[in-house]
Amino acid sequence: MVDYYGLKVFEKKVIGVSAVSIGSLGGIRSALQLQQLILAIYAIPVPQMLLIPQVQNKFDENGTLIDDSFSKNVNLFIRDFLWFAEAIYLKRKAEQPHSSVKVV
């Protein structure tokens, strides 16, 4: 995907990392590797990752969250992602006040 689109598409874009596992670590190793890749393509990883250990106990077969206590983690991840995305958007917009370039 990175090779197809090129680095410019990802530059200064906020990317959140989520990983799942049936084990107890929730895909932490793959999530850390993804954060490194995000930095390598000049994007901005959200520091808070959404790791989902023992996914079979968190969601049913339809993808519905069945572990109510885990909804706190999901909400924190989404809140942090939206905060970062808005902050970066506003910063990019402020850097181009007189430009006709559309900030996406």
C-alpha cells in the first residue's frame, strides 16, 4: 500500500493502531511494529494503541462488544485519536491560511 500510494499521501496524517489476539498480549508486538512503520512513512501514530487480548471474550461472532469493561479502552482510544486528528488538522490549516490548497 505504501509503495502504491507513495509517502506524500501519509505525510502528517494521524494513524491509530489496533491489534487483536486470542492470547493475553493483544498483538502488542505487531502493534509496535506498525507504529514504527507509521513513523517511517512520515505519519503520526497515536501513542495510545487499542490492544485487544483474548478477542474471543471481548466480541461475539457478529463483532458486537460483549465485555462492557473493555468499552472504556475503546472510548479512550477513539477520544485520543480524534484529539490528535483535530490538533494536526488545525495545525496544518494554520500553516496554510492564504493557500487554496485543500487540507485533507
